[in-house]
Amino acid sequence: MKRSLLILLIAALIGAFFSFDLQQTLTLEGLKGSLEQAQARLASDPLLVAGSFFIVYVIVTGLSLPGAAVMSLGGGALFGLLWGTIIVSFASSIGATLAFLVSRFVLRDAVQTRFADRLSTINEGIEKNGAFYLFTLRLVPIFPFFLINLLMGLTPIRTVTFYAVSQIGMLAATVVFINAGTQLAQLESLSDVLSPTLLASFVLLGIFPLLAKKVVVIIQSHRVYAKWRRPAKFDRNLIVIGAGAGGLVSSYIAAAVKAKVTLVEADKMGGDCLNTGCVPSKALIKSAKLAQQIRQGSRYGLNDSEPALCFTKVMARVHSVIEAVEPHDSIERYTELGVDVMQGHARIADPWTVEIRQPDGTTTQLTTRSIIIATGARPSVPALPGLDDVGYVTSDTLWDAFAKLDVAPGRLVVLGGGPIGCELAQSFARLGSAVTQIQRGPRLMPREDDEVSALARKHLEQDGVQVLTGYQALRCEREGDNKFIVLEGTSEGRGKGSTEVGGNKEQRIAFDQLLIAVGREPRLEGYGLKELGIETPRTIQTNDYLQTLYPNIFAAGDVAGPYQFTHTASHQAWYAAVNALFGHLKKFKVDYRVIPWTTFIDPEVARVGLNEQEARAQGIAYEITRFELKELDRAITESATDGFVKVLTAPGKDRILGVTLVGEHAGELLAEFVLAMKHGLGLNKILGTIHTYPTWAEANKYTAGEWKRAHAPQGVLRWLQRYHRWRRG
């Protein structure tokens, strides 16, 4: 009831303000028009004028009405620099606090309840550094004054803190405005507009945000570096920790621009992608796919036959592929490129010093202007009772472990239903293993749309994978030589697509090998981050420029998030390297607008931008255009017609919001849409591009054609029909 009455009162006051055209008074023209009269009244009754001005200022700012800046100028014109600053400073802070309290009382509970998940990180940041964030916003007026008041009211910042920081933070800007106002009061003719004093005041207004921003940077830097002693000179321009995709690219860029850079790697060059991830898994997928095609020879006019599988040769090929790619990421190659490569474990001793413990036990200390942390991620392993007793492999360890086997694992349990779990489950099923895949949630690949998850499940089951959704692993057990994983149904998983295995009772699944694929976690320990005070709740916390708490220390790749893809690590590496080397001149924000990815099951699932479930969750309006691959000539010739292209566009426009592709070569087909989205090209441009016939890429053009057909101007077409009828006579 109180909230409703307050809303009505505020609405009435705002309505009255505009109904009586009072906003005209709070313009520069209105100020000049009433200035002489106000000055005359001030001379006769200074307390009344000052008090009235103060109250009106508080009301205007408290109601978030337009005109606070003009009133600040008026304060300088009426009261002069000293008293104008005092009156406006307190009035603006009190008014801002009233607007803050109104926002908190009326809106905060509803906003925090509805957007709790999205606001949790912001709330944590405000609780820790809210005063400094607010001080920065007040000192550097990037956002409108009233908007800051309203938005801060939605956060957990204390009212006393808000008022105190606002009072201090706005003082400098208040002085600038008041000073400009004192000069406005002296205008007697048009020639006075060009007076040096007045021009200087307005120049100060223009450059103040830039100066204030520099001050904020200096204050922040002093705060974080206060307890450390900066070296007088540096051994390196840049030290990069980790030789995965992020580390390799950033060190290469540094060497290319002739910086002195050292790359430190504790294990193998190339990181997870080369040695345990992308490269070996794609080699395995290819062998498994060929085996399946042999079984399905009748699809291609041949006889079905069982492939003569030799698992040792398959695994040997996987390792030979790794060896073939290794020279691209080798120490020798990067040394030739100008990178100083060191083997050893790196630890950051202070913001400018890295200690490197080499394999022979010796330690080297190097000073550097900037550091990039690119230490990657490792598979997450759940704390299951009995897990160590039965043994397990991960996507990191299976390549060496399975290379020792004569045949594929007889009974393989894959724990996890994400992209890695699905790729490996399908591949080993095709190579002869009896695979059981367990997913806690109601469907596989939960980040994809329901229909994509359903199609992925269908194909995995067709290849022999027993997919169990809606089940949580409780523990592992061993009975002699027999090993089991114990499951229990979850209420979370009792959704569409879930699989019943005897209700919610505990179930035991026997296995020979257990593959853990429940996700990956960044490597954060042992690099000195905790000692430096760099926060790592899930990943290393960075700003838009990939800077950590210390502006000269950057993070890139899996360790920084938010994506765990090799190509995003490379993407981030460019920004990290350029900002680390040239950030004192110009910094660049990381661009995450167009991030593609592919899951290499058969058929492939590729995506860029929004899918349907994300668009719905974010409240973004969209239209769907869809093209089935069964209509594509090339897909028909290759007997690979299961799949589709689905494009989300802005309603009534050809602007692409997101694309999901399912089918053969989906990862390659996606590139055209990535290019289009990156450079603002719509479906009309794709439709107007010649595509070779018959190719898979024609699917993109036909999808654009479907959109065009659905958005054809029906009125124009009717007139054209009449025109052609007239032409026929």
C-alpha cells in the first residue's frame, strides 16, 4: 500500500512538472531569462533565495527530473564559486540519495527477485568494491546523474556509503559547473561569449571527464601496487605462462612486434588441444566414423560388413596425428619466431617478477613489464566415494591409458552428457565398446535447443550408446574384479527425454573402464595468484581488457573464461598481448559478440549467436527460418540428409541473431554465418552470393531463400500479377 501511494505521489509531481511546462525554466534559456530577477531577490532576501534554491534542487534531483546541470550553472551564477559549490554540493547529494531510496523502495525487491542469477555477480562486486565503483562513476560522469542514482538503488550498497561517496565524488564536477556558472552570470553582450575566462570554463567542462578518468586510474594503481616495489628496469617486455593456444598466440604476437618475450611451459608445448583434446579426439572420431560407414555400406550401394578393427592401430594413428601436428607448436618453431621458450613451472612472485623452477631444480627469476596467464584447464573429477578404488580415465589421460589396450574397452561408462562426453561415447561405441552414457540432467547437450539434444540422442542410440538421463552418480564399488557405478534418479532429471532404469531406486552399472567427462576447471593453483590477492572464484577475474587486479597482469583462454574453446583462447590472446604491450597508449576491449562452436558428433552440431532457448530466456524477440538438409541435393548424393539449418533473425528483418546447424560438415558451413554476423551482413547478402553447385554450402543460400520467400511483399506481388495479366491482353 505504501509503495503504491509513493508511486502515485511521484507520478503526480512529475505530471505537474510537465503539465505546467516547468521544464522550460530549467533550460539554459530559461536560466538566463530569470537570472536578473533572481539576483535582485537575492540581494534583498539571501536566506529565502538560497533555501528555496536548495529545496527545488533537492526535489528536481530526487524526482530524477531533467535540469540538474542547468541548476548547477544557476547556482554558480547566483551565489558565486564558494557558496554556489556548498549549496549545490549538498543539495545534489541529498537529492541523489532521495532518488536512490525511492528506487530501492519501489523497484529493488522485484528486480532482484526476477534477475537474481544475473545480478549475483554484480551484487558481490558491489558488496566488495561498491564504494570505489560509485566513486568512479561520480568522478567520471560516463552515465547520466539520475541513472546512477536509480541503478545504485537496485544494489546492496549501504545508504550512508552512497551519500558519503556521492558527496565526495561529485565535488570536483560540481566545482567545474559552478565555475562555468559564475562566468555565465557575467554575460552582457554576445562578444562576452568569447571571453578567455568563459572559454576556459567550458574547456574544463569538456576535458574534466578525461582528467577524472586518469585520476581514477592513478588512484586504483596506487592502491593495488602500494605494497610492492617496482623494478627500476625489466628483463622482459612480456612473460607468458602456459603454451596452449592462448600462450602460443600471445607470445607469437609479442615476438612479431619485436618485444622481448619469454614463454614458460611446465609440460608439453601445444597444451591440451594438441596433446589431449582437439587433435587426438578428432583423429579418433574420424577412425570411428569410417568404421561406421563400413557397417552401413548399403547406404552407398555397397555391402554392409563388419570392419576389421584393430584398436591398437587406431590408437597408434591418434598418437601419430599428434606427432604430425607437434612441429607447429614446438619449442624450435617458436624459438625461430623470436620467442624465448623456457621449460619449467612459473610462479608470479610480485606484479613484475616471475620465478621459473626448471626441470633440473634450478630457479630463474625474470622481471617483466607485463604478464599473461594462459594456464588452461583440466577435467573436473567429482568426489565420488570409491572412485579411486575402481580407477577412471579423463579426456586428458585416456589416450595413454587406452593405447596400452589390445582391444577397445568392453564395457565403457561415460559420466557426463556434454560435448566431450557425447563425442567420445559415440566414437568408442563405433569402435566396438558397449557404452553407457550417464547424464544428471533431463537431456544431453543442455546448452542446445531441445530438438538438437533429441537428435543427438537419437544418433548416439542408433550407434549403440545406452543413454541414461536423469540419473546422478552416487558412488563406485568393487567386488573382486568387477567394478560398478551406483546411480540414483534425480528430480531434476525427471523431464522430457529422461530414461527410466527401474524408477528412482539405486541402480548398479557394471563397467571395465570409467570415463569422467563432467566438465573442465581452470588451472589456478601454484602460480602465486592467491598470494597476490587476485580473485579466482571460478576463473581469474578480469575486466573488459583481460586485466586482472593488477593492470599489468592479464589472463587469456580457459583460465579466464567465459568460453572453453581453443579458438576463443586464440581470440583473447590477441587482445591480451596488444593490451599488455601497448595498453599505456591504447587499450582494446575483447569482442565476444560472435563466438562460434561445434560439437563433433555425427551429425555435427554447430552454433553461433543465440539459439531459441537463450533468446526466450533473455526476452529477445525473434523469427525462425529453417531449411531441412533432406532438400539439399549434395546431402542426398551423400546419403546424409538428417539435419537442418535454423536461423534466428530480428522480427521483420534479415539481421541474423543466431544460427544452429545440425548435419554433415556443419562446422564448415557455419563459417559463412559467422562472417555475416561479424560484419553486419544479413540473409539478403547470403542469398545474393553465388554458391557452387552441388555443395553443402548451398544450404546456407537456400535458408536465406526461405526467409526471402516468407517476407516477400505480397501487395507488390499482387500488383505485378495484375500487370502481367494486362500484358497478356
